[in-house]
Amino acid sequence: MQSIIRWLSIGKNILKMIVLLGMIAEQMINTGIKQEFIL
């Protein structure tokens, strides 16, 4: 049981990281597109 709980918490942290990276990437892409339109 302990190992299952540990793996679940690790999985949650990994998911949080992926979501954060996705949000950052989305913002970077959006700003990049805006910069291209401005140029």
C-alpha cells in the first residue's frame, strides 16, 4: 500500500509539471505569434 501511495503522489507531481510546462509553452507560442504579427 505504501508504495502505491508513493507512486500516486509522484504521478501527481509529474502531472503538475507537465501542466505547468504546457501552460508556459502555450504562452511562449502565443507571444511568438503576436510578435510575428507585429513584425
